[in-house]
Amino acid sequence: MTDTEKIAALQQAVVAALNAAPLPLGVKALVLENALLRVQAAMQHPAPGAEEEDA
């Protein structure tokens, strides 16, 4: 599985979990925004050794 596929699967899982959660829409929006910002930050600054995991 490529990194792009992993990210897409993660995003789908987050959206599915948010849709299933009995939270106000505003809270869901904040959670989704936070998750997407974390993915973006991780893509810009990968953790040391993160690239070695796929090898």
C-alpha cells in the first residue's frame, strides 16, 4: 500500500467515524480539520525513521 493509499484510507476512516459519532456538527468540523492538518504536517515533516517502515 502506497503512502497516498494509506492517507486516503485514513481520511475515509476519520470521516466514517465522525459521521457515526453523535456529536454536534461544529465539533465534527473541528475534529476533521484537526485531523487533516495533522496529516498535512506529517507529510511536510515526517518523523525520523518513518520512511524506513515501508522498506
